[in-house]
Amino acid sequence: MKATGIVRRIDDLGRVVIPKEIRRTMRIREGDPLEIYTDTDGEVIFKKYSPIGELSSITAQYADVLARGTGLAVVITDRDSVIACAGISKKEVLDRRISQSLESIMEKRENYVCCVDSERIRPIEGVDKEAAVVCPIIGGGDISGALVMLLNDNGSCPTQTETKLAQIAASFLGKQMEE
């Protein structure tokens, strides 16, 4: 565990303020769910809760089937990082943070489809791959993550079928979040 040197007191209602610097670094936003763990050494650990992370086996299987069916690499993210992928090296992308561009698309609750004259986005920090299709995963009215299909090396735009498959997959995963 990394020490920050920041000390906070608990108020009379049992609350503690997480400093702004830590919230910004860890991308903790107002209303984000946090899991609380305790350790035998007396440590209390707050961890960002990822509802879509609970579906990791389903997301991995869905990504694999989608990648095989379309021939495009598929990446599934929560609101902060990649949680499943197929058609691309897991070492290269798994657990990497998402880019500000992808975060912006999710916040707008809009789909992104790459076309010849559109702005290209790199959805994963530190990975030199561009998105073909991005569909936010929305369950119970909340944004849980995104399903991203990456462009092939030839950079050809996705077909209508590939776009529709991504939308269906994101809707399916959002529905799983509700159950």
C-alpha cells in the first residue's frame, strides 16, 4: 500500500473526507460506489466498486465471441479501466486505464462510430490502437462502462452490421447489470 502522508479525522457522523487530489488521481466522482474492506492489521481499505467487474466471466466470453464473429478486436471497460478483451494481447490492454476521450463518450451516453471524416480516438491510455465503434454500457440508468471495437490495421471503417452488433452487446451487458 502506498502512503500519501494525508491525515483526515472522522466526524461525529462517522464520515471521512477523501482529499480532492486522491479523488482526482483515482477518478472517484461524486456518487461513485466504494467497497470497504478491513484487514487483520486494523487497516480499512476503500476500493472503487465496479458493477460490471462482477460480470467478468460473461464479459470475457462475450468479447471473445464478438471478436471471432467480426474479426475486430473487442475491449470491454468499466468506467476506469479495461476489464475484458479479445482479439488483442491481454498483456497489452487488460487493466489499463481508459482515455479521456473514451470517458467523454461514455459521459455523453453517445455511441461513436469511426468513419472517413470523423475524429479518431484512442480509447486506452498507452495503447496505439484506434476505436472503430464505442457503445456505452448503461444498466439501470447508470453508466457502467463501454464496449469498444478497435480498428483493423488497414483502418477500414466498421460496417453497419459490426456497429449494430456492438450496440446489441452493450445493451445485453447493461441488461445483465440490472439483474
